[in-house]
Amino acid sequence: MQAQGSSKGRFFPIRLTSLRLNTIIGFDLYLQPEPGHPPVLYREKSLPFCEAESNRLRDNQVAQLFVRSDQESAYYPYIEANLRAILTDPGIDVEEKTQVLYSSAMHLAKDAMEEPLAATLLPRTKAMVENTVWCIFNQEQALLSLLKVTSYDYYTYTHSVNVLVFTIALAKRLGYPDQAVNAFGSGSLLHDIGKSMIDPSILNCPGQLTKEQWEVMKMHPVYGCNILQKQGVRDKVMLDVTRHHHENLAGDGYPDRLTAEQIPQFIRISTISDVFDALTTRRPYKDALSSFEALKLMKEEMEEDLDQELFQAFVEMMGAPGE
């Protein structure tokens, strides 16, 4: 969501369909009277959002409202608390559902990078992954719709959400039951949480890293696993995805140089998702590859690193994401 307005009063747009009827939403709603004009206060946060209000807005063909950026901390908890109701609402089309899902998951991933030891992080992650799994497993065209809203500018938090989406979708295609996906889905969403411990000058370096910087960067899976353990995570699958998503079948990955026999399928799935998203997102020092170019590179240059059977399933999935 793009914020707009002056520095004193910036706003971000929200979909009318994301508001649940008869709830105290906890943030002020603003309406833009005309394009190019600043939003004006429409409904105060202490008032319930009722069916009459919703119908009035729909009758006037208003599909979008605005929230002040300084009330973001109230908006996203509201969405997370009501996300399943939004996803299961037959009156909301799948593209709007996935827009709300993606933006809320991205906000959670951003919070994880800023406060990796927050007490609420694990329950929020669990709920977000369960909702994402439900959406991809139960909503027709969910992957196709999510691909439309996926960010192709690289930030650690957008990358984390993209990897989550690809991981769940590939697991579904491979026949995993939905409940089996939750643990390594959580690991996928938080797989780069260790980057919160990396110096920003290294993390945001506009060019190629020096050898010394690269050695520091390669520690992020270890840092991430340590953070999750401090958070009380004991689930081996979640910890393994976080620590081992940069291992490869050739045995020269990091941090533990695991051999092919030591890398279970759920890590191989997450690794393919991680590599693909890294190749197809823009960085300060490189343009994004197209999906075709990225898959071609993975096939030609990473054949010994990636599980080829899983990679072929990924290729087929990306060729027909609506199936």
C-alpha cells in the first residue's frame, strides 16, 4: 500500500471490503472527495462500522478509504484479527482477498525484522501462515492472484512473504496436506529473520560484497535459528528451514555444508522458492530476471544444487499458476 499526502498527514489506502460490519475498528477512516484532493475524515475510530455505512459507500461507488499512517499500528492488528473472516467472505473476490493477505503478511514480516524477539511474533506468524495455507489450498486462482500483487522490488520482508507463497503453493502441488505445511511455512516466512542481526551497511550494500562482508552475511541462517530458539521455538522443521535454506545438494552450501542425504524435502522446497524469488526481484545492483529467465538459469546453472524433481514441479506450477 502506497502512503500519500504531506509529511504531516500521510495516508494509505484500504479496501472497503476489508472492514468487518458491526465492529469498532480502532482507527479513523478518511474519504477522498475528489482525485488529487487530500482525504477528509469520514468516520471516527470509536464508532462502529455498520451495514448502513457500508451500503452508503457502495451506493456511491466508493471502494477505497484511507487511514492515516500514524494509525498503521491499529489497522494491521485489526486485519490480522479478522483475516480469516475476510478470506472466507463470499462477497469479496479473490484478488481483493489476496491483496489484503499479502499486505498484512508483509507488515508482519517487517515487524519481525524490526523486533525479532517481540512476544507476539510467534502467535502472529502461526495465524498468518495458517491463513495463507488456507487461502492457497481453498481459493481458486489464489496463487495467480498472489503473483499479481507480489512485490518485485527486493526488501527482506517482501522476499520473506514471496518465499512463503511459493513454498506453500509448491507443497500443495506436491500433494502435502494443508496441516503438514504449517511448520515449514512458518520457517519460510521467518527464514531470513537472522538478517535483523546483520549490519545494515552490509545488508543494503549497493554493490558486490567483499569477502569479509560475505562471511558476515553467511551467518544470518545461524542468527535466525538462534533467534527462534530464544523465542521458544522447538519445532525442528521450523528451525531447520531457517538454518538450512542456503544448503544445497552439491554439499557446498552454508552454514553447515550439508550433503544431499542430510537435506529433507521441505528444505529443498524452501530453497527453490528462495532462489527463484531472489532472481526475480530487483536489487540496487541488478535488474530482476523474468520468470522464464530465472527458471532457465536455475536449470542450466544449478542442476547439481537443486532437487530436479521438485524443480520440475515448480516449473510446471509457475507455467500454470491458476491450476
